[in-house]
Amino acid sequence: MLLVPTRIGQSGIHGIGIFAMSLIARGTPIWRFTPPYDQEFDPAEIERMAPHVREFFDQFSYLDRFSKRLVLCFDNARFTNHSDDPNVGMAPGQDAFVLDIALRDIAPGEEITANYEDFEEGGRHAAVGSGTRTPLPAAVG
């Protein structure tokens, strides 16, 4: 769940992105996996679902490299776009799905970005430049 106020808007990176509503100081916690809002799923379970449900997960979830589970953020965190020079990164060891923190000060109105290779199995988004969180097929996980 996002821990700071954000808004969604048109992204210069890809489609829709999330943007800081106010100054976010370096080191500020940005996102934390928060049940029951954020959810985790066995990739094999999603593969058995109807095509339109799989398409939703393809677009809005990611395969966590540590847990090997699909993570679905309930809020606008699902619109976080990839950057090779992100302003948000992981603070390892904080909890099972990692705490994301501001790597530097983030200005009001600035897009919040992450390097998908840090947390996503395969890190393929940086390679393909899609800017969306599309999980690997269940057979990989």
C-alpha cells in the first residue's frame, strides 16, 4: 500500500504513472505490502482463471523475485513505471515483500518510479522497455 499521498496522471514514460502530491524526503517509506489490501497469489492459480482475469493480472501484478508469488497492489502503486534511474528503491530486510523508500528527494508533481529488476522475477521489464508490470508465465515461477 502506498504510504505517501499520490495521484495518477499521464506519464512521459508509459501510459499512466503515479506522481508525488508533496515533497517526499529521501529515505521516506513509500510502499509496503499491506494485507488484506495488497494480495499475493500462486501463479498456477491465476493460470487456471478465465482469460480476462489472466489479462488483468498480466497488466497489474508482478512476480516477486523473493517469494515467487504474484503481487497485486490494491491502490495506485500498480501504476508505478520502470526507470533505470528510479527515485524509489528497496530497503531489504524490513518485511517479506520489502519496504520501498525514496532514494532521493522527490519533488511535488514528479513521477514515482522503480527499477523492476530490483524486485521482479526475471527483471524483464527493463529489457523490453514495456513500462508495465507483466508477470512471467506461471511455468517460470
